[in-house]
Amino acid sequence: MDATSTETTYQVRRASDADLPAVLEVLAQNQPVAPTRPSHLPGAPSERQRTTWEHINATGDLTVYLAVHRVGDSEHGQDREQPVGTAAMLLMPHLTYDCRPSAFIEAVVIAYAHRRRGLARLLLHRALDDARRIVPRGATALPQEPRGRRRAPALPISRVCRRG
């Protein structure tokens, strides 16, 4: 599926206060491959999850994104959103990098049935586009390296993810 059709089929938006169950549904699929045995969807959010979600939503420089697939509902004649991906971005202010914040993008998870369709790229583009709007001079992205390897140098966000 090319990027054009992916962008028209899927939508990435900031997760709202009411999206905790949808985010948890996607995060339950945070494994490299689908389990061989059927698994159940997570139940109602726990008190700890609700408290953490409230804290996330109250933190101004922390954003959770939700990728959704619009599914037609012929019974009720309207579309519904199926959660299919999520990511979180933290813009951390500091004094290094000429006082530009660093953008940390974590917890990028795509639902099993929707992997390999460009959704992670859409989530990253949305997060980086938001970072560019918030920080006109550009934030700095710190690439994460596997343990034991030397950290790559910080890059301006405009060089991390180019549209093309």
C-alpha cells in the first residue's frame, strides 16, 4: 500500500482524555509477532493506568498519538474508529543544543493486522510535524541505540524524518 492510500485510509491524531481504552488496546499488541493462541483484549483500565493517563494528559510537553482506521458500520450508517497504532512524544527543554528541546518518541506500537503499511511512518511524521510547529527553530532528535553501542550524534528534526 503506497503512502497516499495509507494516508487516506488511516488517520493519526492526538489521543484525547477518552482514548485510554483505545491506546491500551493497541499497547496490548506490543510484541514482535502475534501470539499463536488467541488473546483477549485488555479489560477496563486499572486505577493505576487511569492515574498515569491523567498525569500524561496534564504534562504539557508530552503527547500521545493514536492512529485509527475508519471502519464503515452498515448497521448504523456511520463510520467508527478502530485503534491501530500509538506513539508518545516528549519535548524536553534543556540548555544544550543551543537551548533547543529534544524530541523523544517512544512506545511506537502498531496493531498486528495493520503492520507493514506505513503506519509507524505516519505516526513519526505527525509527531515530528508537531515538534516543528512548537519549536520553530527545530528541536533536536536523539536517536536511541541498542545497549552497548555508542550513541549517535543528535540531529535536527528536519534531518531525522524527511518526506519524500
